Amino acid sequence: MIKVEHLTKRFAGCVAVDDASFTVERGEIVGLLGPNGAGKTTTMRILTCFFPASAGRVTIAGLDIFTESLEVRRRIGYMPENVPLYPEMRVDEYLRFRARLKGVPGRRVNRRVAEVKELCGLEDVGLRIIGQLSKGYRQRTGLAEALVHDPELLILDEPTIGLDPNQIRQVRGLIRELAQRHTILLSSHILPEVEMTCGRVLILKAGRIVASDTPGNLHGRLQGLATVVVEMRGPAGEMEARLKGLVGVGHVRGESAGGDWMRYTLECARDRDPRPEVFTAAASAGWTIRELRSEAGSLEDVFVSLTRGEGDGE
């Protein structure tokens, strides 16, 4: 469905996407992950023909996005992170307007609008003014707009942003249901959601693809590592230095656990369990341990391992 070959996008003073290549097969749900500034939004904007690439080749449904962009756009539904709605229009009015713009035949507009409203849970707000809707309903309206012309490919940038947990669960179920008829490429910072929704993930770092695989297979990349979590109370600098000095401990990540407690995540060699040494070190120094456990790797661990050191800023 999507074939990207050596895609590059340069802006003045920076390279946003750097020789990226990947494919998305028809019917897949693929997550596009990366820190802020990794090139996710730039990649999505190129795929949706929002602006051209500096180099490389991209085809969608066999169509070249640079020479056949109008045909490509007819096959894509795109929901950006900040959905560009018309706040003075009513939901029904807006969806009918967008359906006509997207070439839905006049005799099918009302039926198609009714279908996407039901699909996105908008039946009760059709006559509401968009500017008076909650953030969650505005997101749903944006998703309905992306679906209204029944595209082959859906590209969703942070589709669950601003939604409460119940709404996130509903959208997750909706995305899985949509995959029966659509190919879906989505970007999200909510890694557990990506892990539960996507069959495959692409991880970007500094504009380059550093991983492309299923979440399960990516976990295998961490089989050489074990993770230990400890919550302690004591001098933060001394505790971190002592943990880093333990045999078999690699990277140590510290964060506040509330009050004067600190939570440290230790990446360790798989054949090493440093918990006895952690306990002994804390006891000898008079530090208090509230929690000490090992845990299995997650998609978040893979993400942190592959993108560590990436700066912020899109």
C-alpha cells in the first residue's frame, strides 16, 4: 500500500527526514514512533502530499505521490494532530461540506455522513456547533471527516490526544475495526496504546528508521538486557552514583517518585540480577527501599533504548 524509498526532506539548516525507507502492506495497522523532532509529522505530511520531499520516491496504492498527487489524495484520509475544523459550522453541515469537497456523489452524501457519525459516536451531536464541542468530540469529528470519502489509507497523527481513558479505549477498538477495510498508519506518544493496536511499528530517530518490526520481535532486541526498578529515599546523587557502579548495571534512569523518594530504572545484563547488591548498598548507607523488582521489557523500553539521547523539539 505504501512504499517509501530513500525519502529525504531538508529544511534550512536541518535534515528532518534522512534517507528513510519502509513499506506498509494493505490491511496493516502500523505505528510511527519517535521522539519530538524525529521526523514523524514531516513524513506524514509528505505521504499526504502536503509538501514535497527533497529526494526519494514514494508510491501509495501504486501511484507516485509526486506525479499523481490528486489521485493519491483521493485514496487517503488524513487526521492531523491539530484537527483543522470550522468552529462556526454544525457537525452535520461540516461533514456534508467535506464529503462534497472530497468527491462523494451527491446522492450518497447524507448516507455516508450518517455512517461515519455512527462509526465515530457522533449521532447525538450532529446539530451541535463544532466550536462548542469538547476536545474529545472535536477529535471524533476530525476522524469522521478523514473517513467520509471511504479512503483506502488512513493516516492518523495522535488520534487519541485529548481523550479520556474510556474514549481512548473506544478509539482503539474503532481503529482495529477500521483495519478490516482500511490500511492505517498512525503516530502516537502513548506507547501502550500503540502496542495494543498496531501489528507493526516503525521507530524514527533523527529522521532515520532505526527499527521496523512487530512489538513482540522488538522486545527480542532487549533479550540481552534485564530491567530492575527500585524506589529509594536518600541523597539522590549518591544513590544514582552507587547504582551505576554496581557490576552488570548499564544505564540508570532516575525520576522523582513523589516527596523525597526517587525511582531508578536499571538496565542490566540478562545473566545479572543486581537486586541483592542494591539491597546491600541501601542497607549499608542507611537508605530506605520502598520497592525493588525486576520487570519484563515493554515497547517503551525498546523505544528508550533505540532513541536515547534524542533532543526535544519538533
